[in-house]
Amino acid sequence: PRRRIPLRAMWRLAGLMWKLRQSETPPGNLHFAINPWLVSYEKLKRETGWRPSYTSRETFVITMRAHGRLAAAPASAAGVPDVPVAAA
């Protein structure tokens, strides 16, 4: 369930969690959670002809496989390259 907290309290909690090393990111990253970025490559495509090599979903799958969070691709998974898992 979603809980609503006053913004000032959230900033203080985030700062405290960061100081106690209980948070993965500093409180400044709350800006990205409150106002997520939406990016379109239309202008880049129009002006330079650039096109991404993979979709967002393919990129996510590749990243999860690289970090060992997703099993290696079966041989039938066309289009998504199998990325070797980096040694930890």
C-alpha cells in the first residue's frame, strides 16, 4: 500500500538514512523519484539519424543478466544478446 508522508519529513528521513548508511542513494535523489525523467530520442534521430541498438526492455534484460539477476538467455531468444556475467 502507498503511504503519504509530508515532503519535509521525507527529506529528513532520507538524510538520516543516508547518514546512517542505510540508504543506497543520497537524499538529493528524491528529486528523481518525485519528478521522473522521460526521455525521447526523436530530436537526436531527426538531426543525426541515430537509432538505438536495443529497446528499453532488451537493455533491461541485458543489464539484469550481466548482474546475475536473470538466467542466461535460452538459445531461442532471438534479438537479445547473451552477456557474460562479470566476476564479482
